[in-house]
Amino acid sequence: MRKVALITGGTRGIGLGIAQKLAKEGIDLALNGVRAKEEVEDVILDLEKEGIRVEYFPGNIAEQNDRASILNGVKEKFGKLNFLVNNAGVAPRVRADVLEVEVEDFDYLMDINLRGTFFLTQAVARWMLDQKKASPVSDFALVNITSVSARLASTNRVAYCMSKSALSMMSQVFAVRLASQRIPVYEIQPGVIETDMTAKVKEIYEEKISHGLTLESRLGTPEDVGKIVAAILRGDLTYATGQIIAVDGGMMVGRL
């Protein structure tokens, strides 16, 4: 039987790049996003061309009722869940200096990027443990998409950096908690990836890259991230739970 992966924010950007790679692996997809279903029908149809099953579960993971609705939908449609890919996230609504950040903007970002992701992961992990008891040989895994901003400070994106840093620790804690049940947890830290989120600052980053920001002289693509997630869920990275994988073109390599 085919395995099932839930990808939050799975219909655009990095999430879609992941979905496309997992579809080629023959993994059925439960996709979450905030857009209406009719707005993502073309995406679903393209993915279904790989011969897999695709279901869409709209909802804002920051909302408790939406999180419950998403998981109840996955249970109803698929009856199981092997993999969770935490990809949903937002950029700051306002790129304000750290001394000027407003409470409302801070809470908006944290509610989605951190609080919503944590409590969705908690609920999924409980379900995975129940499934593991019923079928000990089944494969399960958690993959958290964070950012190099978990380690690199930006004074005009403080809430974003803090949320990604906290998610990095969340990955470690879940890795420790689930290791005895053989449910691995991985963190992927993308660098500058060409998506809707980076479109407005693309030229700025291209200029920085031309001056050596990354070792590989290009922006990353959603496909770059998707390839790594596919390798993980294929089982190619065994004996490696809790590891952080940077998909950043060599940005984090120290240089003299």
C-alpha cells in the first residue's frame, strides 16, 4: 500500500516543490493551504498525473479548529498518515527594525510559524504513535522546514528568525521523544529559495549572491528542497534522526 504524506503549505513555493518530488516517489499526498479548493485545482490535477491520490485540506494551522479539521479530513480520506512535512509559514507583514516591531505583527507570525506548527505536530505525533502500536513495521517520519534564519540574525525580521530558531529546537525535542518508537525527525534549513515569499527581494539577494553570499552562485529552487525531502522519506538517510540539513548553496560554510 502507498504511504501518505501531509504537507502544510503544500500547493505553492517550497511546499509544492516537495509535493512534486514525493508524487514521483508514489506517495499519496494530503495537501494543506489557506486558499480555496478551486484555486488549487490545477495543482492537484498536475500532481495526480503521477498516478497518486491527492486530497486538499484547507485551513489555517494557527487555528485550533482548522488543525482539527485538517487531521480529521486526513483520517477520513486516507485512514493513516506516514509523514508530516511542516512547511507552512509566513514572512513578516512589515519588515520593521527590532526596536519597532508591533505586538500584532509579532503574534500573527508566531501563531502560524511556531504555535500552529507545534500543536499540529503534537497531534500528528500522537496519531503516529497509535499507528506504530498497531503496525510496528510501518514507516513514519517528521520533517520540519525551517530556514538559515534559525542561525542568521536579521534585524528587520526578528520574529521570523525567532520562530525558525524555536522550530529548530522543536525538531530536536521531537527527535528525542520519538526515537524509542523509531520515528525519525529531520530539519531542513533552506537558504534563499526563489518563491513568492522572496520575489520582492529577489534582486537584493541576487546582488549579494554575485558578491559571494553563497558558494553556488544562484538562488535555490523549491525542487532543491523537494529532492532532499524525497530522499529522507524514501529512507535514504537512516541512522540520522535529529539531523539538520542545510539546503543553502553553501551559505553557512565558514570562510576566511
